[in-house]
Amino acid sequence: MPLNLVVDADGHCSEPWEELARWMPKELAGRAPTNAGGKMIWEDQVMPRSAGLDPGPTGPFATHVRTGGRPGERDSKQRIPDMDLEGIDVAIIFGARILFSVNGLQDKTTAAAACHAFNRWLVEEYLVVDPKRLKGVGLIPCQDPAAAAQEIEWLAQHRKDGMVSAMMSSNVYGINLGDRRFDPIYEAAQAIGMPLSIHSQTLHWGQYGVNGIAGAGCERLDKYSYVHTVSFPVELMIALMHQIGEGVFDRFPRLKVGYFEGCCGWLPFWSERLDEHFEKLRPQWPRGERKPSEIITSGQVAVTCEPEESLVPHILDSMGQHLVMYASDYAHWDGEYPESVTKLVSIPGMTEQHKALVLGQNAIQWFGLQPDELPQQSVYFGKKVGAALGGA
């Protein structure tokens, strides 16, 4: 039976990118990013960066917004008390600066070495503090699908150390994720049974097919407020559409793909719109065997929600109880630390069943977390876990 735990499906660490060379092979250490006054220089340019109008993450911010981060992003010993304060039992952890840059690097060898270096740091320095409470999402060099497949195998070998998923950027060099070149990644993930996690980002840079990552709208918008509003959900919408349309989920029927930090409120609208185009423009969807809505609700797809999204109960009831997972976005400016759990359970219409599913049971199922991989005491539910939903 499901465990009553709070699982944060999307929090962030702040990896020591300026020291990444320590975890890279000696012969490639010179290709690691360098620090120039706090700016990350990689492949002779500032990263993450924008080739369009997008100013990147910048203010001004409202006075109540937390912009300084938390020490727990770099030091996992300090993260545990923050999790306790917020009511989080298990945190699924994504990276930061390396995450937003590595899949845009032009040199594939550098990208593969950097991904492996990040993954080693995450296992050896961060998750090791408490692998039952801290779980990692590894980076893979998506611009080199064969190397990415090998890195997925390495991540699977470190499951006991807390590695539970592999991350893909929402596009690579502007190339959308339904492209057949990415099939080795999907094949490896399906064979191993590891869910893939697509994480949004801003910034639009590089040359199509050569380097960079394209953030939807970022080349046209000159305020970070606009950029962030558009790119995070729309990039996920494009990725999901293209993977469905190009038959990824039909070629790999056991593949699971999650879409992170782009809200969930768009899902009902997007599902209906995709179905309409699938029906009326069917010749343009030759690789898709199932209706988009059928794939979205099949268990192959999941999304995370924002703690204040009023549509969460509606999505659960109308599309599927399994679809939505809680995410804190710790400890970024748009997160709600330390009140994200409190705000989520306060959404009007959230039943006790909704709360238990979204707070943790859906993520436990999605990431395939087993009882011996999880803590046996919940800081939020305030009791030993093991009771089934409704057994409190």
C-alpha cells in the first residue's frame, strides 16, 4: 500500500560548478567551466546566456520574494533542517547552473564529462548525507545520445546512493525531443525502468543543430517577468506535443516522462487541443498510434504543480489521480519556502485523498521508490509510515 510521506518532486541544489574540474578526468579538466567574477565561462562564453532579448534571471523583485537562496542548496547537512521546517520527507533534487547549460555545449566530449562529474558530486558529496531523504536526478549529455544511454546505466547502478531519474532539457540545440536521434536515450530509460525528467528553463541561445538551447519566447521578450511566464510552461507543452506526435510513447510503451516546473493547469487545455489536431490533421501525425489524451492519462506522463494552483483538484478528478506531483522548487525565487506544503494543502477543493496523492504517493509511484529506500517517519504526517491512504 502507498506510504504517507511528503515527496518534493522538484527541488534544487547549487552544485560547485566552479570546482567541477575536481570530478572530471585529468585530461578533460581544462574544459570545465571557470569563474569570472561570479559568471560561469564555458566554451569561451558566459553561460547560461541569451542570444536574444531575454535578460536572464534578474529583478527587480517584490520585497517579499526570497532571492538569496538557502545554504542547504550547497550543503545538504543544512538542507535537512529546511526540509523538516517545510514538512518535506524526501526531496528529489535537480542541479542548477550546470543543468541549464550542459545540454547546449557544442563539444560532446565535454558535455559527457561534465554530466558525469555533476553526477559524481551529487552522489559522493550531497546525497550521501541521507540517501533515504535525498534523491538525485542525474544529468545526461543529450547531444550525444549513445553517451547519454551509458550515463543512464551508470545512474541505475547508483540507485542505492539515491539516483532515481535522468534529466533531459526541453530541446537540444533547438531540436525537439521527438526526433529519432534521441531514441537511444528512450530505449535505455525504458529498458532500465528509469523515468526521464524534463525540466524547463529560460534563455534562447546558440545555432540550431550546432549548440545552445531554445527557450520559447525568449528571443522576443525583454523582461524576465515575461520570459519566465512563457518559457517554463510552453517549453514543456512543446516537448510533450512533439514526443507524442513523433510517436515516442508508442515506440516505447513502457517509457515514463515527467514534465517539471511548468505548472499543471495547462494540461486539460493542451490535451484537448492536441486531440483536436490529431483528429483533424491526422495525416500530419503518422507516427502517433494513440490519441494524445490517451497517452497523457496512460501513466506514461506526469507533471508537477505549483503550490498555489487552484486547478489541481480539477485535474486530479477529471484527468487522473496519478498525474500531479508536489514540487517546492527549493530554494529559488519563485518557490514558497518554507510554506509550499502549507499552501498546497490549503487549495480549495483539495480532499484528504488529493493531498496524500499529490504530496507524496504519486511521486513514490512515479519514481518507483520502495519502502527500504524511504524514511520510516514522516515529519509532516507526524506518524510512522506504512499506513495506507485513509488509515490515519
